[in-house]
Amino acid sequence: MKHVITPVTAAAVKRLRVGDIVHLSGEVYTARDRAHQRIIELARRGANAEIPIPRGAILYHCGPVVRMRDGVWEIIAAGPTTSTRMEALTPEIIEQLQVRGLIGKGGMGSATKAALARYGCVYFALTGGAAVLAATQVQEVQAVYWEDLGLAEAVWQLRVENFGPLVVSMDAYGNSLYEHIAEAARRNVRAWTASLHR
């Protein structure tokens, strides 16, 4: 078990390997489809100052369920969104923001895998279906940006404590737990098929 604290350095990212179990503390920023699109639009126009996510941040693919109580935002549920929804834009997001980590579920494709290796970033998998548990690890909503996108699509700046457990499913060396599992499954199928013909 590893404990990672934001801001995450490039050296810390390089120490993470596929299969590592991590708890994360510090700041994370939620971002889904519409936030990704806006980030790319602003970056391409050179309007980086309008992007509320700092370079080197951890992005969480999440559309939290929130409520306002006594003038303070509370996170009710904070489960991961299926990350492949953001696949088309993620490599450019990683490049523009020099993102150090992505959190989501389901893994991502070959273009993102290449960007992780090129820019020094990792993909953390969080178990789906545990949204209420994840919310208990959010200590504070520090800010919310781009509410005009809708609360689920807005960028939420969260302070988390021992967030996880997260599994390093894609690392900065081009390794993918999803590919390892798929290859193991193929080997098992081949062995099982061969056994039928003996």
C-alpha cells in the first residue's frame, strides 16, 4: 500500500507501477466530457489562464452528487465515471495540463496509454458502485468552477484524505493492467481449447 500526497511530482509518478494499491490525499479536480471539451477549447485559443485546473493536477472522472447545506457544498456521492468517454480528448488534456494522474473506472485506450508514458502520468482505477463510500473520503469542497455546464459536469476542486483504495491500472511506462488481464484470459482460452482436442 502506498500513500500519495498532492501535488504529485514526476519522480513520485515514476515510482508507481501497474498493480500498486494507493491511497491519495490532497487536491483532486473532477472533470468529465464537457469540462474536457472546454479545457481543450481554451488551451487551443491560448486562454490557459481561464482553466481552473493547475498544471500537474490529479483529474477525477466524476460527476458528483452534491447538495448545499448552510451555504456550504457537500458531496453526497462521488463515484467514478467510465473513463473511455473521455478517451478522444485525454491525450491532449494530459499534454496541455501536464496531468500527473487520472482517476476513473474501466481503463482507457492506446492513445491515452501512449500519452501517460510520454508525459509521465498514471491512471488509477476506483471501484464503481462505491460512490457513497468515496464521498466520505472527501474532506472539503474547496471550489466549484463552470457551474454553467451543470453540477455534474462542473469542475469540483476537492480535498480528499486517504482516497481509495486506488489501483494503478496504467502506469508511466506503457504498462496496462487491462492488457495484462486480457492476455492472461487469451492464454487460458487457448489452453482450455487445446485441452478439448487432446
